Amino acid sequence: MFVVTAWVLLSVMQSVHFYYYFDQTLWNSVRWSFRDWFVWFVIFSLIYHYVGKQLDITTFSLPLLMIMAIIAVVSGILQVLIIVSVDFIQGSASRPFWQDFAHFYSKRWFQYLFVFSVFWMGMTFFVARDRAANTEDEPTKVKLYDGKSAHWLTIADIDWIEAAGNYVCVHFGDKQLIVRSTIKDLHVTLGEQLFLRVNRSSIVNVHAITSSHRIERGKLELELVTGELVKVGSTYKSDVKATLGI
């Protein structure tokens, strides 16, 4: 409902702008405005779905700024290509295709940058809200079976988990619990935001990590609050470094 309301309001405002400032007909002003903003909302819905939830857009960094700049340019070009294509399909274009594209983009590039910046701030708000809601919905305890008894462990107290054949060894404090399960299943159960896959047979609670160390041949090792050391596999090294900011 919020998205539809925003689309209508922005389209009406731009229609008034086209009608009075550019002296366009009311029909063209309304048609162009609703079409333009519809395309923008579709583009940013896709960005939110495929990019917003993958990147940590709530924390500013130089790599994120570069990614934002690339997305801003690409989304602006895509928006112009779509509306120019619609004009050609409808037969309402007044210039050759690429001349029409250059005309629109050259006149609106700053507007596109402004629109993208506003949308990105909105995406940041919604991503932060969704993450907060997901965190509130996550269980605080997990029930694990050791073959004889059921154990309820506080998820935040689990330091790390390592595979042991058809079982996994759950480390919490100075205790261990052998459970019949897989690393993959427990990773999903415990939460992929809280637990980080560091190698094929281990996941680690990000809050249990106290330091990281480079060891031989550029390999990485994590030290936990318990003093235990867990090696990072080469396949997972880039993800671990990105998550921990190292």
C-alpha cells in the first residue's frame, strides 16, 4: 500500500510540473509521469530484492559507494531505455531511437542521480527494518538431541560447531554436545546472520570471534572467546573477510 501511494503521489506531482512548467497537455503529463515512476518503482523493487538484501547497505563504505555509483548509472540508463522503447512501440517517438535516448538522458541525468539517492536511503530504511524484524522473530533457544536426551541451548551461548562424521559437535563455553545433524541444517536453524560458515565442516558464532590471524601461505585463522582456533577454508575466506571487515 505504501509503494502504491508513493507512486501515485510522485506521479501526480510530476504531472503538475509537466503541465505548467513544460506547457504539455494534461494527457501527456499524466501518461508520462505515471509511466516514468512506474518504471522507477519496478527497477528499485528488483534492486531491493536482489541487491539490498545481499549487501550491507546500512553501513557506509568506499566499496559500497562504488557499487551505488554503478547501480545509479545503470538504473538511469535502464529507465531511459525502457521509456524510449515504449514510445517507439506506441509510435509516439519524435526522433530516431538513439537520439531520443541521448535527449532524455542528457536532460535528466542529475534528476536520475537525485532519485536514486532518495530511493537508496529508502532501501536502507526498509532493509534495517526487515533485519530488526527478523532478529525479533528469531528463536533464542534451540532444542538439540544427543541420542538420549533433549537439550535446550541458548543460541547466543553456542560458540562454534564442527562436523564429526554423521554428527556435529556443538561447542558452548567449556562444554560440548554431540548431535546427530549436519552443518548445513544447523546453520539454517541457528541463523545465517549470527553464524558464519568458515570452512566445509565448521560454523562460528560471529560474536564469539575475538581476533583473526594470518598464518602460512596467506591462510586465515580465527580465535574465539574460549581460546580455540578455527581455520578458515579458502572457499569461504572472501565471505569471512567481508563479513568481519578484515
